[in-house]
Amino acid sequence: MLVTFKCPDFTTKAIDKNNKIIDFNLYKNTKNKNILLFFWPLDFTYICPSEILALNNRYNEFKKKNTKIFGISIDSIYTHIAWKNTPINKGGIGKIKFTILSDLNRKIQKIYKIKNKKLYNSLRTTFIIDTNKIIRHESTNDLQIGRNIDELLRIIDAINFNYKTKMICPAQWNNKKEGIKETHKSISNFLRKNHKNI
């Protein structure tokens, strides 16, 4: 688990939104931004395109929350291009708005400690990293279970709320609900008013 630690930096080949091959460095491309870094097992699989398209459908919501999205798998940049060029109704991902990265030598999955030891690809893992490059959230699903993208948006809201107000976010918090201070009085007042509706 890497939560609370500074995220490891890396440089790798990537495909930008225009299918241009670029040299991508995590730190240089994310100054003063939150980062959603997600790993998927392999291109041309079954759950993965649904997750990528769900993220792409919410791209502007992440952008409004000062968050950049980057996806990564062990596939080559050329496989990524082929997948993007495959029609969605044929299992492809089409034109997506965020950069996808190649971890062909598997070094990035190693430093982020999310290697699938049975298949030697990555697990279905998501990292949310704040503007100071601190990992604030890490979650891993088994290969058969897709991610909830709306929950990732909620977590980013919580990170931004905590950063702005210095208040913390109780169970079931969303950006329409109140936070609490790190005091006994604050949690007591919150529970008195909300314990039946949590």
C-alpha cells in the first residue's frame, strides 16, 4: 500500500489524445494537478474498454476538479494505437481524451507494487494523487470486477475539500454534505445529527 507516500516518478512512451507517440514523464506532465493513474491488465480485453470509456465520458468532470487522467498497461504503444483505431462496437475504445501509457518492460507496475503474480500483467488498480504528489487513495479490483468511476470522482471531491477547508470527510460524505473537524466535539455533533442517515 502506497497511500500517504509520494508517488514514484517515471518516464515512458505514451500515446496522446491525437495518437501521437510521446515521451511521458509523470511529474513534468502534472504540475499543480491531481492525478488519476489507473492500471488495466491488457488491451483488447473485456472489462477494460468499459472502464476507459466511462472515464472518457466523465473527462470534463475530472478536468473541472483539477484532475488529469492517465491510463497504463503492459501493452506496447502500437497495440494502444490499434485499440484506439478499433471501432467501439468492435471492442475498441475509439478517440479518447486522455493519454495512455505503455509499461512494456513492466517497471512501472513493479514500482507501484500492483503486479498480478499469476499472469504477470497488472492488477486493476487505481491511484489518486494530490497536487503535492502524495498518494491519497489506492484501490485494487480482481480482474473480473470493473471500477466505479463515480466513486473516484467523489474521492477527488473529498481530497479537494480537505485541502481547501482542512476538514475531514465522514462515511457517505459527498460534496453536498458537511465535513467535520478533527475534534471529539465535532464528531459528537455530527453523529448526534446524522447517525441514522449515514
